[in-house]
Amino acid sequence: MNRRDALTAHLEFFQELGAEGFSREPAWRFRGERLAHPASPSEPTNVDSEASSTNDETTPTTLDQIREALGDCTRCKLHQGRTTLVFGVGHPDADLMFVGEAPGRDEDRQGEPFVGRAGQLLTKIIESVGLTRDQVYIANVIKCRPPQNRNPELDEVQTCEPFLFQQLDVIRPRVVVALGAFAVRTLLRSEQSISRLRGQVFDYRGAKLVPTFHPAFLLRSPDRKRDVWEDMKKVRALLSS
Ligand code: SF4
């Protein structure tokens, strides 16, 4: 693909997301270096998570230590059907972290979150913020694929989520994007629908949390891409303020 075709494809994607133009503001050329702590563009709500650690006695300080502690995990019944435990991928010191629900079929096979069609869309969403997959961190609340992609059950969430909290505490991102209803409700301990929660910014474990739709939902409901575009503008403002 030559540069003209590449630029055309890039612009078409932004149009697909609902962008109507481009700003000349310097902040929009920002490419994700670590800056001062952001201010929230909307009224934040404080959310403190109750569960913060596993029963392990020592608090891990690196992602490798968390992965090592997980080991060949059999702590919940989801280990029975998995091919690969999907830990997470990306920059260990990322300013921006994406949290989804659980691995699907492709992720279970490849051991990496968001690698299927939804993953390709997530990559474009990340690029819309001016970053690459290598510059952010991507993980799921649940590390093993539920059978037939069913919703994770409460005991599975309670068993697995402490490892996500450890990842968050080690990476210490400045902005967390919660992808989809399940991740949003789990992280925020909320029963509200994602349609009500998105558009807001929440204080969460020292970061700003931005709820948005899951890329798999966007594949089924492309008309909601505009909402995600608005959410990513918010993310960009938080990272560059
Ligand atoms: S889902 Fe989490 S707790 Fe359950 S077996 Fe997999 S890694 Fe362990």
C-alpha cells in the first residue's frame, strides 16, 4: 500500500468512527508521552474497589511476578476448558490500559487478548488515540475462556479479578478504558447499563476510568462507533491535559 492509499484508509477509518474533521490543536498531535496527572473532563465519581489482592502474602511489583503467581492456574472451573491462559499484553509502564471481559476462541488459541476481528477494531481504536498496541496494555477481567463464550459467573470473577487488580496496581495507568458492559460493571461494581455509564469519567484505583462499548458490540452495531469516538476524544484529553 502506497502512502496515499494508507492515508486514505486511515481517514476512512476515522470517518467510520464518526469523526467529522480534524483539530489543529497541538494536543491532537500528542503521541502519548507521560505527562502530568490529568484532570477529568467530566464530573468524576470516586470508585474504590473492595478486592485488591490475592491471598498471596507478598504484593507483586512486576507483571512477571503476577504471571508467575498465576502459574498454570486451576483456581476456578474455567481452567478445565481453556487452551491457553490469556494474561495480558503491552507496555508494562503504559499510561493507557484497556480492560475487556474474557478471552474468546481466537484469544484462547493464541494466548493474547483481542486478536480476532474485535481485536483488529480495538487496534484501530487505539490508533485513533494516537497510540499503538505496543504503547498501551490490554487485559481482561477473566484470564480463561468461558465455555461457548458464556458470561463469566460470579465465583469465577471473584477468583480471577484480584490478578487484574494486581496488574492495574503494577502498571499504574493514568487512564483505564473499560470495554463493554461486563468489564464496566465489574470494575465499577455497578448494576447500571453501559449506556448510562458511558460518557462519564470515574476515579478508579488512582486512574481515570472511561467506560465504552466493547469492539465486538461495535461489529454488530456499527452505528455506536460515534459514541466510542467521543469516548476516545475524552481519553485523549485526559492523557494530554
Ligand atoms: S479464569 Fe482466572 S482464576 Fe480461573 S482458572 Fe483462569 S486464571 Fe485461574
